[in-house]
Amino acid sequence: MISSPFQTAVLSRRDHVIISSCLVLLTALAWTYLVHLDHQMSAAMKHDRMMADMGMTMDMPWNAADVFFTFAMWAVMMVGMMTASAAPVMLLFAGMHRGRGAQRAPHAVIAFSAGYLFVWTAFSAGAALAQWALHQAAMLSPAMTSSSTQLSGAILIAAGVYQLTPFKGACLTHCRSPLGFLMSHWREGAAGALRMGIGHGTYCLGCCWALMCVLFVVGVMNLVWVAAMTIFVLAEKIGPAGALVARVAGVAMIACGALVWTASL
């Protein structure tokens, strides 16, 4: 029987430690920044409330810097939320890379990770523009939640419905079992690893983008909800009953969205 070059994919202990440590450090740095930013925003909100109590309002339109820093916030938040759930496929990729005779698995993982994070960075740009549009339309509270109950209900219902769609199911299946994708889309070299990372990241985006939109309902920088959604994404992607968790959550979001919607009538 002819052996596949992927069958000998064994990651050395050294490479496993290096890659895992880098992913943990990246996640820790992202969450440290988010906590720091949360403290800054809390202080700013207290200042704004004091000014409002004095009859002075400071609701200024956004400029380019505001949009950029909002984009940076989303990008860092996506790193903090998605890196842990992407760790298994990054380690799998590194093992397959080593199994093909390569000696520099961590370097290939950097390229693969860059491609994966590029996709979520692009999503962050779109999310920042959406947040800017909501701010301009006066539909976003100072706590960065939707100030329209109808919009909140619509987001929850749409996200819940998406959780039940075949497209969501297909993307989740890929994220839970990426071996087939890696074998059928394998590319050599750093450029190939980058392309594969983009491809896997696209599936990941297809799996989770609607969940990220729910942050506009519960609070873009509500770190309790951000942490809860991070755990939920992990349960979906690496938990033993991820598909069932996704469907149950979808039904729950539809029910909550319907309640929020009817409360606005």
C-alpha cells in the first residue's frame, strides 16, 4: 500500500511547545489590551455622564482617527476571541508540514496564521464601518450597544436563523474537521501556507460572523459577553457536541430576538 505523505505528520515536542506558547502569548496580549481599553472607556463614560449632568453634551461626529481606533479594537478583539479555537488546526498544519519533510514548522505556522488573521482583520474593518454607521444614525449607545430594540431583535433573529442554515453547518463541519481541507488544498512554501490560512479563515468567518454581530446587541466591549462568546465558539468548534450546541443556540437567539422585537411594539 502506498503511504500518503500526510500519514507521517508528527509534530515534535519542541515545535508543539513553541507554537502553543506563541498562541497563548498572542491571546494574552489581546485580552490585556482589551481590559486596558475597557478601563479607559469606563473612565470616558463617567466623564461624559458628568458633563451631561452639567447640561453639556459632547456627542461629536467621528473622524478618521475614531474609525481607525475602532477598527483596531475589533481586530484585537477578534485575535483574543478566535485564536484559541484556531489553535488545533494550526498545530495540525504544523504537524503535516513537518510530516512532509520540512524542518521549520513554526515558520510555516506564522504564514498560515497570518492568512487566517488577515480574514478576521478584513471582517474587523467591516465591523468598524458598521459601528460608525450606527453611531452616525444615533442607533448606538455610549456603551456600544444598539439603542434600537427593533434592530437588536432583528440582529438576534437573523443570527439565530443563520445558526440553523446548511451553510453554517458546512462551515462548522470544516472548522471541526479541517484535515480534508488541508490535504486537498495543500500548497508548498510560505505563500502556500498564507493561502491555506486565508482559505481556512474564510470557513471560520462563515461559521462565526453572525455571532460576532450579536456583540452589537450585548455590547461591543462588554468583556463578560466577549468572554462568554469566546467560550461558546470553543464549544462549537472543539466540543464533543458542537453541532448540537450551535443549533440550540440558534433557537435560543431566535426566541430572544422575538421577545425583544415584540417588546418594542
